[in-house]
Amino acid sequence: MKVLRLLLPGLGLLLLGYLVGKTGVGEVLHHLAIVKWSFPVVLLVAFLWHLSNSLAWNFAFPPGAFKPPFSALLRAKLAGDAVSQLTPLANLGGEPLKAYLLKGQAPTSLSLAAVVVNKTTQVLTGLVFSSLGFLLVVFYWDLPHALPHSVELGLGVILVASGMLVWGLYHQHHHLFTSLLTLIRRLGIKTDWIASKMAKARRIDDHIGHFYQRHKGRLAAVVACHTVGWLLGTCETYVILSALGVDIDFTVALLLTSLSVSINSLFFFMPSNIGVLEGSQVFLFISLGLNPAAGLSMGIVKRLRKIFWISVGWIFLSQMSRQLARAEEAQQQAAAQAGTLP
């Protein structure tokens, strides 16, 4: 596993280096110099995306006294995303961490249920968004270069996955966590540990089921917020390309963004999609008859934006981890003092 953690980023960096060398270092640097004055706008659009996704997570909690403040959700969201971006776990590595960072502000089972609802809805809307780009290619564009069969197959798989995820979302309230633990127990893996966690798994499943059954309005709000988030991704593409002087309309920016999501999803195992993010832009620009150097430059700008927000997320992770450690230490001291009282 350690070899894999080193090998995947290494291959991604090699791909990125090859793309820069093939495209031309001078031309890429020229494009980046043009974009630099628009980079704060790119960061602002990304911040709005983080806000919309945090708001979606906020709506994934049922109304009540145990919902954490929005500022805590935003910080935990950025911290969890930072961890997810650096692990080869399909951007899921930081999701349980988000719930853990809210420990003390909401019951863990409730936070985990909200994380599951929020993430499932985000993936669902992302697949629909990717499918929209695929449909735009099929019905409205005659591409200068045909898509390779492997890419066509991958896009088809994503379309099928969209339908499967819709089905999964509908049936998710039927004992998701308890069914998973039961399956693991039948395989004979850590039976005692599973038995100790089964009660919490039932509570999480109950929270998920109650949310889908009783809070359909809040679920619609979660879907709406994530839809806005994906459209903000299109706005980011449009802003970068406008800064580069690439003359396209918003629909083409939508096409580029949605197909990028599709291609990057096929390489979910690559931490932070290193190399894949940039390579997908080059491939799509060539397919659309656009300048591949502009596509690579756009990919690098998005990479720099990722690095910025990952850094912010790690700062929040450090801050919230210290706060949790101090709170746990205070609880232990209070318990020890209570035990010494006559």
C-alpha cells in the first residue's frame, strides 16, 4: 500500500511533466502570466463553491438543536476535503473525518448520517452533470476528432452508474450501515468489533431513513445547492478561458467542465487527480479543435487553486484537531476530579 501511495502520484507527475514538455514550457508560462491577474477571481468562485457545498451539508442535518453552526461545517468541510484530495480513496477518505471534527457539536451518528446524505447527493448531481456533457457531445457537437472507444465506454459506464446511484439513493434508508457490518461479520472479520459498533450503525441508518422520509424539502435543498456548486465549476472554467483569451460561449465551458468531471471520475484512485486533471483538459481541447497549451494552462490554474484550498483545509484541520484534543483533555480531568470527590 505504501508503494502504491508513492507510485500513483509519481506517475501523475510524470504525465504532467510530459504534457508540459510536449506543449512547450514557454507557451504554458505565457498563458499562466496572462491568467495571474484573474487568479483571485478563480479563488473567489471556488470559495462560493465551498459555501454552496457547506450549505448543502447544513441542509442534510434535520432541523433541531443538534445542528452545528455553519462556520464549523465550512471549516470541517475544507479540512475533510484536504485529506480526501491526498488519499487514493475516490475522494472519500476525509468524509468520516468531517463528522469526527464536529464531535461535541452534534452526535456522531447524526453527523455521519448527514455526511452520507450530503456525499451521496453530491455524487448523484455530479453524475447527472457529467451525463449532461455527454449528451451535449452526442446531440449538439460534431467534434473535430472522434473520442477513443475507451473514453466512450467510460462515459457510458458513468451514465449507467447514474441510474444505479439513483436507485441506491432511493433504497439507502434500508439499513445501509447495518447491512454492511452484517456482510463483514459473515466474512468472519473482527466479529467482536462489529458487534460493538452495530448499535451505532443502527442509529446512523435510522437518521438516514428518517431524513429521506420526513425531510424531503431539505433533501431538495441539498440537491439544489450541489447543482449550484457544479454550475460554479462551469463558471470557473469560463473565467479562466476568458482570461486566456479563448473565445468560447458558456455552453462550451459547460461541456468542458462536465466531461472533465467524467474523465477524472474514471481515475478516482489517483490522489488529487494529479496529471489526470491537466491531461483531461489537453485531451478535450484537442478534441474540440482548441489550443492544447491553453487547456494545459487551465488545468495548471485549477491545480494551483486546489493547492490553495488544500492548504487552507490543513490549517483548519490542525486548528479543529487541537480544539478536540483540549476538549477531551478537559473531560478527562473533570472525570478524574469527580472520581476523587468523597
